[in-house]
Amino acid sequence: MTVEIRALAAEDRADWEALWRANLAHFGAGAAAVEAIPAIWARLMEAERMLGWLVRLEGRPAGLAHVVLRQHTFSPRDVAILEDLWIAGFARRRGLGEAVIAHLRSEGAARGWRRIEWETDADNLAAQALYDRLAEAVAVRRYQIDLD
């Protein structure tokens, strides 16, 4: 099985968008999320605070990851927030999620990140099974105010 994980490049737009649209549909994202696709792509291409990776399995687009970097008040090093990790249906249960997280650990160490954080829905048991093997769950309560 040949797996490639690499930073997004301009020529990846069609492959990324197909995967991203599948992710949005899976999670029931609304029209606003679809309308935001050009802006999200532009941010990913700037690669300043939002970074993206494309996953290929046997040369076929199979997944993506998006990381948003944020500053931290206890350290001058950035914290990486894994905003999105999406593996296409045909490629699931083949270790790609684990490979992406391993890749991000390596990237983060090379780039000097302080840590990588992420969250998942409370009912996403498949993702939790993977994450429980790879990372420490931190007991926090998350609050938000939607401004839309």
C-alpha cells in the first residue's frame, strides 16, 4: 500500500475540493460552508496560519488535514490545532488517520510547535478509538458563542 502525505499545492485544488465537499456533506455543513470554499482554499495557499495536507493512497486522493496555528501565552512556540482530518470512505480502516497524525507530529517537531490539539464530536466513536491510542485525552469543557 503506497501512502503519500504532503503539503497542499496549487495543483491540488480539484482533489482537495472534492474531498472537502465530501467532508462538508458528511457533517451536514450548510450553504455558508460551501460558499466559503474559495476563501478557505486561499488561506491554505497562503500557508501562514492555516496549513493543509493532501493524503494519497495508491496515487488516488484519499484524505486531507487542516491545521490552524495559534499563539500561546505560556510559550513563544505555536500551538497547532488540527481542525480537520478527513479520510475518504474508500480509504478508511487502512491506517491513514494514524499516518496523518504521525506526519503532523514530525512536521510539528521540525517546525517547533509546542503541541498539537484537536477535538472530535462526543458521538464519533470511530475517531475516538484512534485518538485514544495516539494521544492523551484532556478533560476540558468547551464553550462557544456563535456570532453568525
